[in-house]
Amino acid sequence: MSLTAKLPEKKAIVLLAEGFEEVETVTPIDYLRRAGAEVTVAAIGNSLTVKGSRGIQVTADTMLEELVKQGFGSWDAVIVPGGMPGAKNLAASKETSALLKETAAAGKLICAICASPAVVLSPLGLLSGKKFTCYPGMEETVSEGTWLETRVVVDGNIITSRGAGTAGEFSIAIIAALSGKDEAEKIAKAVLL
């Protein structure tokens, strides 16, 4: 490898379900792309265009079902936005569960915000023995793991955050885990976080 060769690009998948929280979805997509990551937005359901909890529509790159048929691919991180009923719709998706279980088994990053740590990750046992945070009050539904009242919690391969107001910090924590503290600080500075 020459000294001028670029390091391999990091790959992330952002899950999109009807009723997703817009800020929690778009912020990680934006920040990770600024950091040079390859971000694929994958929708569950039957349409690439998905309506968020505030009525904003986002068009996904692909359907999660298609990624399942291809064996998911080699993702470095899976990002699970919150919002209602978005989190419940993700939790009900067999493809979402399969992807998250495969990602956990590979020791890769699983990043969830707002209701999703409690609604999506907890039922799969992904918070067992982990420190986590989530939208206030949702922690009461989680029987395993240790809830912390902080804006972002990183515990091994699990990154969790509280809600739309913490989406920037959440995204920067993901970048730090994928590409290092220097890249994360560079993006945080560029967006005035």
C-alpha cells in the first residue's frame, strides 16, 4: 500500500420505517457522509419513500428485504432511529431483527436513539449487560442493562442516545467509533456542534 492510499471507507446502514423521527434519521446520514462513510438508507415495508412522524418523506436507497436476500453485506455500523410508530415498526420487522442479531454476532456497531434502544434493541437481548440511554421514561420497559441519564452512552459495540436534541452528539459518537476521535472532532467543528 502506498503512503497516499486512502484508508478503506466505513459503511453504515440507516434503517427507515414509517413513523421514523426525522432529525434522528437525517443527522446521522448527513454527518457520516461528511466524514466520508458510505451510508445506505434501507426501508422496511413496501415503498422506498417513507413518511416520518412529522410528515416529512425520505426516499431510501434500497429495501431492507433486498439486503437480506444479498446477505446484508459488510456493514461497520447499523443505525436505528427512534420516533413513533417508527421504532415499533422496526421492532416488528423480521429483517431488522435478523440484521441486528447478525451485526451483534459480528461485534460491529449497533447505534440506537430515542425509543429504539428500549423498543428495538432490548427485546432482542442486545442491552443485556450493557450501559445505555434512551428517551426519558422508556428505560422503565427495559429489564436488562444499566440505564444512564446521559445524552449519549457508548458501551462496547452499542451506542445509544436520548432523542432528537442529542442527534448531533449521537452522530459524532458514531464517527468517533468508526473513524477515530480526530475525524469526529473535525466534523463536529465543521457543523458548529
